[in-house]
Amino acid sequence: MSNPVALTRRRFLLATLIALPALGASSVTQAASNSIFPFIPDHYTFSQQQVQEAVARKFPLQRTISQIVDLVLSNPVIGMAPDRNRVTVHVDARFTTPFMPNPVNGAFTLSTQLGYDAQSRSVILVSPSVDDSQFSGDAAQYNQQIAAAGAMLAAQLLERYPIHTFKPEELQFAGVSYEPGTITVLTNGIRVQIVEK
């Protein structure tokens, strides 16, 4: 083996050995960034099923309104209304009042905006309202009053209800603090933009 060839091989091996730690560090940094900051690169998406599970924990709801109407809301079903950037909640309702001989069964469809509460690091329900109420039989003539009662209950119980809470480490990366920005309702979930504070 001639000296120039041996010298070239030594230089190649030396360059390779010097480059290996840098390559290793790069892959470790990539892995760390994936585990510490699990966002797709500038947003976080959670599914309709995750929202369903979060809201279902709040039900059944039972309240007495004006000391004359007992209302029970149960079986929430979450829907997405991307055209209005709102989340819908369809719930079964049961009214009992001394003014009617039998309990009244029906359903409400509520819708709500989404917001971010910085103190709790949570995506929350904001300004819930009743979009529709469906009651049959003797109660149909009282739909307007029932809807008003449902709206009051929804405002009391679902306003600012958290549907997702970020862990502190999910909003920190490489010494930089992040926070949710624009919240967008999709057809099958919710997209939360992540921005630097």
C-alpha cells in the first residue's frame, strides 16, 4: 500500500469518526423534540371522540329550575359544525313539573364556541346556546319555554367547561413558551394552532 493511499484512507476514517457524534446528537435531538413537543409542527389536533369523552364526563346533569321544573339532561352526542366553527351537543332531556301529569321526554341540540383559558391551560366551551328543542305530545306547545330553560341550564353548566387540558411540558420546548392560538372546528375534530408567547 502506497503512502498517499494510506494517508487518504486515514483522513477519510478520521473525518467519519469526527462526523459520527454530530450525527448521533442530531438524531437524539430529533427524538427528544418528538417526545417533548408532540405537535405537528405548529398545531395540535384532537379527535371528535376525545371531545365526546370529555363532554360525557359532565353528564347526566340534573337541576331544579325556579323550584317548579326538574330537568335531567343525559346521553350527550358530540357533532362538529365546521361551517359555523362550533361544536354541537345533542342531549336527551326529561322534564318533571307539577303542571303536567306525566314527565316530558325530548331532546336539545346545543352548540358552543371554543376558547382557551390560559390559567388552566385548557380548551373550553364558550357561550353555549340551544339551537333546537324537540318535544312531542302535550309538551310541544311549551317548546319555547323548554328551550329557554335548557339554554339557561346549558349556560350555567357548560360555560367554560374544559374539553382538553394541555400539560405544562406540551407548551414548552427548548426554553421557549408556547400557547394555543386560533381554534378551528374540523369535520372530525378540533385543530388548535400553537404559537410562541
